Amino acid sequence: MFNKLSLVTILLTSSIYAKDDSFSSERFLGIEAGYGTIKSTSVIENSTEQQGVEFGFRLGAQNEEWRTTLSAHYFNKKEQSYLKSMLQFDRFVWSSHYEDDDILFRPYIGAHVGWVNYTNEINQATNGFIYGAQAGITWNVLREVDFDFGYRYSLSDVSRVSDIGGFVFGVNYLY
């Protein structure tokens, strides 16, 4: 109940800020790939840790200080897989933009909430809530393209999944 109340509060708070006429942002569409680890418990109660490649896509908006992203990710390794969709909120810590510098570096920290569908080695699928934090850096090398490198750590209420973590590299098209 607390998790649902927290999610509703976040959504209502963000809608209040959306009414501010001075707020301007740029939208983006992106893809990402990463190397992740899923720690889980097998059917016979053995702890397992699988590492592999995760793929995803993202859609969002960002301004000078904040970034909000809707994303979906897929992981499949040795008969274990997950599909997760998340809402991410990132705060840019500072910006390296100088008057003569065309490249913009911006480190960020953030949090995410969402949903995960986990399938174990005997094809039992389980759905659940996922939440966590991320940190990384974005750099804008072209006017319409920025790159993103970060680390994302997630916890879940799925009974067989203890945590999911991994490094992610993304490319965003700004429009």
C-alpha cells in the first residue's frame, strides 16, 4: 500500500510542475545496451547469479536540471529472463558547458520505479514491483544526439529475485 501511495504522490507532484509555463524541455527517444547481473533463488533454493547483456529502449524529456524517462528492458541468459518497464527520474548534478565548449558533460543521480516479469529456469513466470537508483554521466556531442553511461541497481518484491544491477550505455536522439 505504501508503494502505491508513493507512486501516486510522485505522479501528482510532477503534474503540478508540468503546469509551470516557464518550464521548457527537450524530448528524446533512445536505445540502450548494458551488461547486467541478476541474483535469484532457484526452484531448489540455491542462490544463483547470472550475468549477461540487457537491451532496452527509452522515451523521455529533459531540461537543464531534470530528466524523466519511460523505459523497457529485456534480459535472457541460461533459461532465466526478465522484462522490466520503469519510470526514471534523474537530477543533473552539474554541467561542464563553457562558452567555447561544444561538448556538454552532465553527471546525474536518480531513482526508478516500475514492473518486472521474471521467468526462471523451469519457465515459471512471476510479476512484481521493482524500484532502485541509478547514477551516471551524459554527454552531448551533437546538437541532436547525446550518450549516456551509468550504473542502475534495482530491488524487487518478486520472491525469487533479490536484486538486479548493471552498467548501461545509451544513445538518445533529441527532438
